[in-house]
Amino acid sequence: MSRFFGEIRQNGYVVRDIDAAIRHWTEVIGVGPFYVLENTPIPNASYRGQPADIRVSVALAHSGPLQVELIELENGAPSPYREFLDAGREGLHHVAYIVSSIDEAVARGGIPVVMAGASDTIRFAYLDSETHPGSVVELIERSAAVDTFFGKIEAASRQWSGDEPIRPFASLFA
């Protein structure tokens, strides 16, 4: 457990083929169901202090309390995902913490933000990984919407029997 950020709540994997990654996680590992949002822009994204037009497909599932996030970059925009792929990598990209305030957590940890995004329901930031080897740290700001949204995914995973391994993201809000 991080004394700055709490417990890791998500492992984020950058993949080149999200469909193949979902098949692996559901059929080989037995984790699911995955809620998928395809080819969508990251709202209000910034990268290294500049506005960024980053498009991704995202799939979310849970393995117990740990969320598994699969990310496929859909465009060539500069981003931590692009850097990761351009370095010839695929796989674990980041670990995420849910914090009460991103601004306070960043100030406490002293690591600069390299990418951020925000919508009406979620605010997140990736911290610069230049200061250490290994995966990036993501901070997700806690809100009622985040708790509800992540709670629904976790509950679905606890009851999942293997049926409907891929579900539309919008079904979480129905």
C-alpha cells in the first residue's frame, strides 16, 4: 500500500489488439465480463501541458477488487500510450490509485503530471515515469460516479459465469 496514494485499484495494459486481449483475459485467465468503449476521445485530454486529441478503445473488468483495464490506442497522437508502443512494448503500462483529490496527491507525491483528462464523471492524471523504471502511476479522483461505475463492474465480475464476455459500456448506465 502506498502511504501517499493508498492501495492499487487498477492495472492498465496497453495492447495492440483489444479484441485478442479480451479473448485472452476471458478464455485463458477467466476474468470478465469486459465493458467496452470503442474508439473514443479522451475528454479534455492534455499531454505534457498541451491539449491532446487522444483516441482509445477501452475495456474494463475486475478480478476481485482489482480492476483490469485494456487500452488500444486508436490514433497516432502523442501520449504515454504512443511512447509505450513506440518503445516496442505491450502489456502492463500503469497502476492506478483512487484518491480523494488529484491535486493534493500530486503535491504530496511531488511527481509531475504528464497526461490528464476529465469528463463529467471522471478525472484522472498520469504521473511522469521519467524518474523511475517500470510502470506509470495513474491517479483517479474519487467521486460518487466513479464509485458507482467501478462498483457495477466489480459486482458483475463476482457473478460472472462466462456468459456475455463482452458488454457495451453503455449498459453500465442503463
